[in-house]
Amino acid sequence: MNLYEKIKNRKEKISLVGLGYVGMPIAVSFARKVDVIGFDINEEKISLYKKGIDPTKEVGDKAIKETTVEFTANETKLREAKFHIVAVPTPVNADHTPDLRPIESASRTVGRNLTKGSIVVFESTVYPGVTEEICIPILEKESGMKCGEDFKVGYSPERINPGDKVHRLETIVKVVSGMDEESLDVIAKVYELVVDAGVHRAESIKVAEAAKVIENSQRDINIAFMNELSIIFNKMGIDTKAVLKAAGTKWNFLNFFPGLVGGHCIGVDPYYLTYKAEQLGYHSQIILSGRRINDDMGRYVVENLIKNLVKADVPVKDAKVAILGFTFKKNCPDIRNTRIIDIVNELKEYGIYPVISDPEADAEEAKHEYGIVFDAVEEIKDMDAIVVAVGHDQFLNFSRKDFKRMFKKGSSESKVLLDIKGILDRKEYEAVGYRYWRL
């Protein structure tokens, strides 16, 4: 009986190392079919899961209450599992170089608790070579065992889209890879237990690593193109959204929109690829120019806010500005690598300290990560400018009356409304004299 059969018959367990937006849905999904140990070093998070609370809102409290996942912050529990899935974040440092500390730390933890005959699969986004050149040596050192003889390794990039209820683990084809045919076969079959869409067996670990890193780089470049178009069309006095609507009637026109590119993938992954390329003596041109455009969009938004305040005869310093939305995407509590912080920081350069409201965001994390305390939407009033930064459903339902209540009294000419995601009806607000601007 091979490892797959043992896992399927509940004679061996799977462990999930890292229970965030990616790891936790994987753990819950596998637990419907096999025995799962869910490990995270964050004891606070573990205690929430044990109470049946899902702070990520990815699967919901009901699913957490009902799941059979054994949640733990005790790393020795990992010794009970033979198939380890590592799903920890891979951020970038301030200088845009890869921060591999989380994956190195997770490799040490798994290595200390590795047993003979185990398979370790990494899901974190990395540049090609990290699994074999960095993770395997750590696993060998910590376990005292030899990779290929005592344990095997594979890589299967995560494709979970936080906040997306349609594209889930079960419905997205899963790319899998292994260090040899035997490990690839076991890894593929284990994932097939939960991935209804099926698996794609990549030729090698490096191919799978590269596939993941280019998926998000491609999105990043396409959005950068849209952002550049938005800058050009704004100079021409043309509405970008209207242009894209017209162009989108062609069957092969790609459906991308301008915006702030944040999150833990699209704004990060391209730097992993360009970092590795530079080590090999190649300086990226397209990828990095796309990154530069996208990283500058917060500043561009604020420049246009300032111009509109000036046109509205509102003194810039100490102007009252409200930002609606702080997460990196709509209807999701995730604030990791949100680019709304760029708008906040840029406003401070002009002596403007904005009021920020986000009913969806993880308020504790916002305070801890950025030192930001949210205000309730109902408390926002007497504003000179409002920036609708995220397209949460709650904001979509706001009427003109709701916005009017937030602004200070006076003529509409002095009311500046920035609609970054283009969720409002431009004509409706311009018709009553608002100074409306969007990307």
C-alpha cells in the first residue's frame, strides 16, 4: 500500500503548515476526505479556528465549526503526518527582493518533525529553484535525513483567489510536480482527492515554480498597460472606462481595467522572477516597467486629488478627506500589501490626514500592520473630498444622498469625489456639479 492509499484509507495523515487565506481552505477541503492536522505558529489564529471562527472569511464560520481539521500551534503534532503541505506567505522586502524567511522557517519546522517515508509539498510562490536549492537543504539539515532516500519533495503552486467564491481550490486545475515519477504520482493522486477540476502534471519542480510566477506577472503587465492608458486618456480628457467598454466589444480584446495593484501575489510575484533573472545577468525590461507603473499609481491618484481640491478652491493642507475601503480587493478582509496605504502616505506629504473606513477589513490587522484605526462610515461628515478606493458591495449600494451626507455643506462645485474602481455613474455626479475623477 503506497502513501496515497494509506492517506485515502485514513491510515496516514496530511498536515497543512500555514493556515492563512490559502492554507486554511486547503485544510478544510482535504478534511472532508482524509485526516488533516492544521498547523500555524500564530496561537491566536489557532484559538479562533478552534472556536469555529474564520477571520479570513474564506470558508465561513460554519465550515470551520464543522470541519474535522485538528488545529494546533504545537509543531510536534506534525510528526503524526506523512504528507506535508507548506502554504506560508512569500513577501518581498522594502527593496523588492524576495523575503524567503517565512518559507525557510516553515522548512525548519517541518524538517525538525519529519519522519521517514514522508512527502513535503510546497505551495508558496517562489522563483524557479527555491524548492530544490533552499528548502531541500534545510529539510535535510533539520531532519538529518537524505532527500530522495528518506523523504521526497514536490511543488504545487497555490491558485486560490482570496474573496473569490467561484474560483476555489476544487474548481481550478491544480499544477503539481514531484522530484521523481513516484513522488509525482502520489502528489497528483492526493490532490485529485479534492480538486474536481483535475491536475496538470508539470515536467519538473522548476517548471511548476515558473508557471506560478508568470501567471501573476502576466496580470501585472496587463493592468500596468491599462494604468498607462488611463494616464494618457486623462490628459486627453477621455473617460478610460468608456474607451475599454468600446474596445471590449471585439472578441479577442482582453478584459483588464486600471487600478491599484496590491495583494500578496500580483504586486509581489514579478519581483521574484526579476530577482532570479538579475542573478543570472539579465535585467528585465517589460516586467519591471510594468511594476514601476503599478507601484506609482497611489501617487498618481493623490496628484489628481490635489489638482481637484485646488480647482474647488479648497486649501490643500488639512483638507478633510475620507477614504472608503482599505483592503487590497473587494469583499475580502485581506489587507496584506494593500496599495491604499500608498494613497494614505502620499496624502500625509501634503499635510492631509485622511479618515479611513472599511467595513470588510480586518481592523485588528490594520492597526497592527499600519497603525490605522478605522472610522465607521456613519460617522463620516464635513468632508472636502471622498475617495472610493475599493468596490465593496456595501459601497456599490451608496446613493448620491449617502455621499451628500458625508460632504460638508456648500455647493457641489467644492465637493471632490474620486472613484478609483469606477463603480459610480459618472454622469449622475457630474450632472449635479461634483468634481468627479476616476482612473
